[in-house]
Amino acid sequence: MSAAAALGIAAALVAAVAYGLASVLQAVGARRAEASAAPGAGAAATGLARQPAYLGGVVLDGAAWLVSLVALRTLPLFAVQALLAGSLAVTAVLGARVLGVRLGRSGAVAVAVAVVGLALVAAGARPGRPQPAPPGTVGWCLAMAVVLALLAAVPAGWGGRWLTGRTGALVLSTAAGVGYSVAALCARLVEPASVLGLLAEPATWVVVVSGVAGTLLYGRSLAGDGVVVATAALWVVEVVVGGAAGLLLLGDGVRAGWAAPVLVGVVLSLAACVQLARPAAAASPPG
């Protein structure tokens, strides 16, 4: 394994731990925001902004994202997204202690399966810079980012059950996953020669808009007891959508002879995420 690939994997793993801790902090803040809001209103963005725990989680999210950029410079998008999905295991373990969400035997097995799957993905990733994206890719990504930002601005009360409760957690976190996938895709496309060059890159602003929208959508999805469900949906979408975008648009690939192990690793990681999202994984008695 090259030094660049090893650095990328290490950066992705550090970011995964930070993301997992940030999810728990944001969940604490989202619960407090919902508790102080009008009945049925959910955790609105204004309420979240007044919660120190949530803001601390957002800051940690930002730090994790900056670290993940190191991985995106050297590793395929599908590999980075799959490694970052390991944050769900961190969220599940910490959530059991901090939020009182029980992990259970099946949840513990799912965490172990996720570790195995992520190890296979990391071992099979082919490092390197992406190929140029098809014309219009950044423009479409910007349009999608704007739509997601508008969704993040919709008051929870306007969406009924679609934006509150367990259904709302699934809808909002899925949208957040799309936003983060768009941000990751464009972050891998940015090739700045200077700070001014970075600011002049359209892809840079897509990263900002979609990243902020994803953060707001994800924060709102964490209200109530939906932290594990929301985080699982988020990472399943990021691995599938982000990974597919990297393979189809950027020419990402795997090491020779590692296609099957990487596929098995992705499937194991996704299966573990789904298992951790099930009520049984979060609510069964520990054993």
C-alpha cells in the first residue's frame, strides 16, 4: 500500500470517529430543541441554533469533513464514503451510553460486520486522482444543492408526518445523504492552484451549499429517538449514491483482483447499517 493510500485511509477513519461523536452531540441538541418547541413542530433550524450541544456537533462535523478531504484527494469516492459510514458504529455505541438507545446483541454483531466490510473496502480501493467529469456535472450538482437548501428551510409544521417523527427522520436524513454525496463529488473535482483559484471554482460553492443543506437536514432528522435510523439512512445513501457517482462520473476503481472482495465489503457495510437501523438492534436487551 502506498503512503498516499495509507494517509487517505487514516484520514477517513479519523473522520469517521469524529462524525460518530458529532452525531450523538447533535442528537442531544435536537432532542432539547424539540422538547422546547411547540407540540408537533419538530426541531426547527432556529431551535437547533440555540443548542450548544448541537452547535458543538456541527463544529466537530466540520472538522471531520476537513479531514475527510485528505482522503478524497487520494481514494475513490466509494471507498471514502464506505469508510466514513463506519461512524454509524461509533454512533450506535456512544448512543447506547449517552442517549440510552440500547445496542443489543444483534447491534453488536452488526458493528463487527461493519468493521470487516470496511476493512475489505479499504484494502481494495485503488488510489489516484479522478478523471474529468462530464460537461454540466457541476451545474446539475448546483441545482440539486439549491433544492436541498430550500427543503432544509421548510418549517417542520408544514411537512406534517413527512418531516417529523420516524418518517421525518428517514426523509430528512435521506435528503442529507444526497447533499453530502453531492458535496463529496464536487470536493473530489476541485483542483485549486491558489486560495483565489479555490474561490473561483464553481464546484467549491456547490460543496458549501450542499454541505450546509445536508448539515441542516441531518440535524433536523436527529430529533426524538431517530438518531440510529437517521444515521443509517444517511450513510446508506452516501455509500450508494456517492459511490455510484464516483464510478460513473469520475472513473473511480478498485485494485486488480479486488473487485469481488470490495463488493462483498460494501454489501456487508450496508447490511450492517440497515441492521443497526432496525428497532431490534437499538431496543433489544443487551446480552
